[in-house]
Amino acid sequence: LLGYLNEDQSLVYNLVTGNAKTWLLKLDYGNDEYIVNEIIDSKVETKASVKDKKISIFVKGNAAIAEVNYDCKLDSIKGLDNIQKKMNKTLEKLIKDNIKKTIEEYNRDIWKLR
């Protein structure tokens, strides 16, 4: 046993390895304002390029807005597009940060990405 994963690391691990199908993603807007999305039926595809030394992780799924504590326009396409963009950026950062931290901390590839 090398250690334990924290909540974010555990979510990302289960997401990347295909064990998380439904989960919550909180979008933080500061000043205690946020939107929580429920991600439903997520599917993950990973592609590794030995030549470029890059790993791409593609996450697909449906989202439902579960909780809103933020002044936003949920009744417009632009408002929903902004939420989707924020969700994509938040998820990308969450995945990158936790994979990097776990590899540095434990010096192991628990992600099955190599």
C-alpha cells in the first residue's frame, strides 16, 4: 500500500478507469456561488501517443443541473453554453491536476495510461 487517494483523486481515478458512470461536478464561481451538475452515463476513451508522449482523455456523457447558487441565465442557449464551457474547463483541470499529483506523489501509474 502506497497511500490513499483523496476525494478528487478517487473521483478522477474512477472516471478514467471507467468505474464512475454517474457523479457530481461542482462549478465554482467565487463568493460562495456555484452550480452543481450531475454527470449521467459518462463514458471515457483514452488514447496514448508514444511519438508525441501525450495521453488524451475524452469524456462524454449527459449532464443535468442539480443545484444552482449563482445568478445565471438557464433559459438561454448562451447561458447553457457558458455552463458547458466552464464544466469542460473544470473537468480538464481536475483530471490533469489529479493525475499529475498522484504520479508525482506515488511514482506509480495507477491510471493504466502508459
